[in-house]
Amino acid sequence: MDLCIDIGATKTFVAVFEENEEKISSSEQFLTESSEGFDRFLERLESACIRLLKGEKPRFWGVCTAGAVNKDGVVLWSPNLGWKNLPLKELMIPIFGEKGIIENDCNAAAYAEARVRNVENLAYVTLSTGIGMGIVVNKKIYQGSHFSAGEIGHTIVEPNGPVCSCGRRGCLQAIASGRGLENQIFEITGQKVDCAVILDYAQSGIEPYHGIVRKASLILGKLLTNVVDILDVDTIVLGGGLTKNEYYTNMVVEFIVKNYYRLPTKTVNVERTIYQLNSGVVGMIFLIRDLFGGVGAC
């Protein structure tokens, strides 16, 4: 079997694929809880993988994770996980074997979305605990000079805004992500309110929830409109937990559609992810099979 893992700031999703299949055979999800330390996380991950693989080693494996990842599989910096210069591939090889790769989670998701849509240029944006973006140019992942292309969550949109997990003020993530919305409401009300509840209150027009969410969606919409124009992509795809709330997502989509730079031949599709479970692991199964061979490879 082939093994794919998506390590998110909140949850980790593990999936196995039969060697000749492109659909998930079985899967398991657990809380990442990176604050407990990497060793504890690795123990829980290994236990989940042993159960799914029934004690066998995978044929190929792939891990996608939040944060900047270099070509050697080192997580250079992941503010949402608190990992810096973590040699993740090196730590995974003794468990899963040599035939594996590490990739940024949004890059993997972007690759999956571009592959299934058969488009050359695409940006995938995840709106969840944090905010990230993966970029596909000419059907290949664009990583940038420092393996951090697409880190829009850590672009400053309000210089004197709230503090972000990266330590700076006014990053997009600190304003428009799930955790960002929760932190802002806590600062105002002193109450810990789940993001889903915040979005429901906002849709009902209840303040300060309505004002915070509307401001966040407009800031996000403006930035993504600029992304569309800067990258000149065919398609921009929105994924992640926040897209389950149509009130929030529709405001973002409407802003992009109304405001992107018009050219006579330019059409931009703004779509929601087509994957109900996890586009990151789908991207990883394509990537590992493209590299090592097998059904589903290009």
C-alpha cells in the first residue's frame, strides 16, 4: 500500500491507498497537538500508520505539512506548528523507508486541484486554522527561491493589526483565519468562541462578530484579487474549514469576481475545492507516484 499524511495545525489526516487505486482505502484522523512536542506527535502518528498499514511498510509514502519545506524534506519554519529546521524526511525514513517525500500542504493540494482540472496555472488557498496558498505554474509546483512561495498568510495587510503566530503584526492570517477570528473576538469580549460560532453570529448580524468577519472577508478578498492579477492564473481554488460557511466564502468570492483586472481574453474561475476529505493527501499520492512510478503517475 501507499501512505499519505497531511499534518495540519489542528488535525493530522492519514490515508492509505491500494497500489493500483487512486481512491483512499482507509484513513484515520487525530489532533496534531504540536505543543506536546514532536516526539509525542511522532509516536501517535506511527501508531495510526501501523494500524492502517496492518504492520507492513508502505511501498511509497508522502507527507505534506504546514510550513516552508526544502528539497531535502526539512521543515524550515512552520509558525502554526512551532517547528523550525526540523529534518522531517530524515526522521520518517527509519519508520517508512527510503521511497518518500515531504511537501508543503498547500503545494500538494494545488497539485491535486490542477491535476484533476487539467489546468496549467492555478492557485489553491486554504482557509482554516491558518491561511496558506499553493501555486502551480505550467503544471508544476512553484516553490520559490526559499521554498516559501505562497505564504500569503504571513503577508502584512494591516501594519498595526493583531499579532500573528510568526511574531509580526497585521498578517493576513492574524485577521482572516479561523484562529485569527477567534483571537480577535477574545481580545474584544474576553470570551473564547469557536470560529464556527463566530461565523454564525456574524451571519445573523450580531456585533462585534459581524464587523470582524466582514472586515476579514474584504481584506482576504482584496489580497486574493491581487494574487489573481499578479500570477495570472486560470483558476483559484478555495479550500479548508472556513469554506464550509457560505456567508464568509461568498463575500470573498464576490469581491474577487467583481474586481480582478479585466483583459479581453481573460477569464478567471474562482471555485471551491472538489475534494470532500483532503486534497493534500490526493496531491501527495499523485506526487509520489509521479516520482517513483505506479498507477496515477503522469
